[in-house]
Amino acid sequence: MTSKPKAKLAPLPRTELLVYWVLSFGSHLYSFYQLHRFSKEHEAPLVREFQLEKGLLKGFKRDPLDFEWSFWTDWAKKSLLWTLIGHGVVSRLTSIFYPKLRVPALTIYGLLAACSVLGIKGVSLLLVHLSLSFSVAQLRKPALSWAFNLLLLSTLHIQPLQDIQRSWYKTEEEYYLLLFSVAVCGLRFISFSLEHCWSPLSHGGGDVVQLSWLFSYTFYHPFFYNGPIITYKDYMEQMRRPAEESDRDESALSYVVLRSGRIILWWCIAEYMIHVMYMHCIQTNETYIEILPPWALGGLALALVQFFYVKYLVLFGLPSMLATLDKLVPPELPRCVSIMYSFTGMWRHFDEGLYRWLIRYIYVPLGGSRHGPLFKMLSTGLAFGFVCLWHGGHDYLQYWAMMNWAGVLVENGVKALFASSFIHSVVEQNFSAVMKRRCIALLSAFSTAMLILSNLVFLGGIHVGRIFWKRVFIQGKLPSTALNGNYARLYFLQDCFRRS
């Protein structure tokens, strides 16, 4: 798809921009401070109810209730960090001494690393899924491949199969690692199957060669457990690309040092947040959300979404660094949620790999925007439906998917309305360029508010979204200064990030 040139917005007076910066950052910092005060004031009951952990910082407790962060942090300490470092060492040594054997070596290493963590039974399950998906893909019928791979993904939710898989492991965490691995590999199997159905001979080689590339794609260690996601087509083309076509200007050592420093900094920020603000404990109990002061309530919403962003900078940061050293082009790291002012932008820039996957394998094949508004609505709805199913299909995920679908449709509808000749002529005749920018920010503020609400439903569940809806939109108990700061920052953020 070709990208349209980005429109330049009219510059605003410096004094006005300064006011927006002060309102934006001031409201953020003050709301975080109020949430910190509430956390410290209620620390004793939170310790009793949620068993806050002993903090890494003296005088602070640690909020352990973000499942993903605790889960991946524990696994990193146990094995994953060391196996990722081992991948980097193997990749570097083979690139220097045996460059033609680099891909087979990385495939074998990834398979052995998976066996060491998931066990023989867990890897055997993945190999069964891989073999079945590969066999169905040979029929070259995209609809059949889709149906079969969806059937394989649905086995994750069959209780008897869950009980059998749990019996393979001593702890629940080991079973969850298998669950995540199968789910992420499911996206890879769909990608391979559809690429093979669409152009089975485009890259040459017979079935054995294709199967070996599928093994390499599936067991590529940096992306194996949690992503980020790249398509089979991109993976194979980039891995086969001669090294001289993708050499980096700076040395590998300086790149590793710089990126590692950034990842450590992001990890420190995430840990600092759960030491000074117990947002995950607070969101678990409806009573605490109900009694939060208005500024602290805004701080809770901001803290939850900001922590989610920083968490994925860490979770995607190290795998992306290793992939770049392997001459792959990983998806861009998530863009800060505080600069997102539309549902469309959130999906395009937070998890770019998943967005590209959805566009290539769901949105475009179903017609997308090529066959009119109805097909566009259907394609978008089915993409969100798949994401909901892939995440587990729980009731709060259904609400979240519906809110995002509605948000995208409304945004597209508003854009189409303002692009009509009548509205466009009215705007051009009655509004200056600066005023048009302010109006865009005003409209974006409403989209931002709904985007934050949908993210709270995803991160905290229906009860969190319901309480925020009641307190903010029904009762109106959120400081007007905080809302103005959220609205004001959109002026300069739009200009900044349309240029980036």
C-alpha cells in the first residue's frame, strides 16, 4: 500500500505551545503524585490484601499484580535471558566463521532452547501443529488453511486438553509459557499457510526446502515466545538477503551497548512505577477505584496505560535488538500511548507487527477499502474479532474489540464527512489554518478519551471501565484541568508526530 503525503499543520504561537506543554506535563506529573500519595496512605491494607512484595528500593514495597510483567521477569531470570544471549553468541560466531550455516544453526539452537524450557512434550505439541498446518497448506486453499489453523488455535480453550497439558508440568507458569508459545506460533502457521497458498513457487525450492524454512521461522528464538510478529514472507526474504546488502553503518558492539542501555533504562522505569504507584493492586479492588480522589483517578488511568507501554518496550526491545543483529528488520517498537489520539493510530503504531499481519492476512483479502464502506466495515470487524479470539475471547475482550471497532468506524466516518466537498468548502471559507488545527485537536480529544477508556477495559476488565465511565463521563468527577491538559497536548503532538 502506498502512503499518502502527510499534511503539515499551521504553526501555533510559541506562547500558546508553552501553555500546552505546561498543562500537559503538569497534569501528568500532578496526577501521578496524587496516585503515589493514595498508594502510600493505603499501603498497610494493600499489603494485607494483596501481599505487596519487598521492594528493590529501600522503604518501598513492590506491586506484583501485573501478571505479564511478573511472569516474563521471572522467566527471564530463570532461563529466557540467558537463552537469548546464547542466541546472539551463536548467531555472531556462525556469521563470522560459517555464514552459510547461520540459518540452520539458529534453527537448531531455537529448537533446543524450546525443548529446554517447554520440554519434549511441549515441543512435540508444536511440531504436531506445524506438521498439520504444513500438510493442509499443500492443498493451496486459503479458506481451508484458515479454518484448520483456527481449529488448532481453538484447542487452547478445550478443558480436557488443557488438563492434559497442565499435567506435563510442575508449575502453572510452565503451562502458561506453552500456552503463549502455541498462540504466537499459530500466527506464524497462518502466515506460512496463506503465503504458500498464494505463491507456492515464488521463492523456489520443493516441499523439503519449504518445510525447513517453516521450521526456521517457527523456532527463531528471539520471537518464539512473545513476538513481535513478522510475516513468513518478510522473514524468509530478509534471512536470505546477502549480508552486504544489510550491513549497519555503526559497529555491532556500539549498537548492542546503546540498545542494551535503553532496554535497562525502560526496565528501571517500569520497576520504579510499580514501586511508587500500586496501580495494579488498586485497579483490582472496585472499592479503591470508587474512593480515589479525582486527580488520583486520572493518575491511575495514565499509570496503567503508561506501564503497559514501557513493559512492551522491554518485552519487544531485546528480541528486536537480536533480530536486527541477525539482519532482520523487526517491527518498530511501540509508540508512547500518551501521544496516541486516534484508534487507528493506536493500532498502527503500538504493535506494528500485529497490525501488518492483520492487514495482510485479514483486512486486504476480505476487500478492505477497495469495495466500498460495507466491505471495509466487515473487514475491520473480522480483524478485531480475530484479535479478540486470539487473546482468549473473554467477555472483557469482546467489549474491548467492539469499542475499538466502533472507534475506527467513527473516525473513518468523520474523516469522510470532512472530506466531502460541501463540508470542506465551508471549513476553508470560515476557518483559518491555525483554527483548523485547534478544531482537529478538539475532535481528537473526544477520540482520545474513548481510546483511554477502551484501554482501561483491556488492562483492567469491565469493572474498571464501568467505574471510570461512571465517575468521569456520568458524574464528571475528573478535574477539568486534567482534561484540558489532555486536550491541549494534542495541538503540538499532532504536528510533531505527523512529521516523524
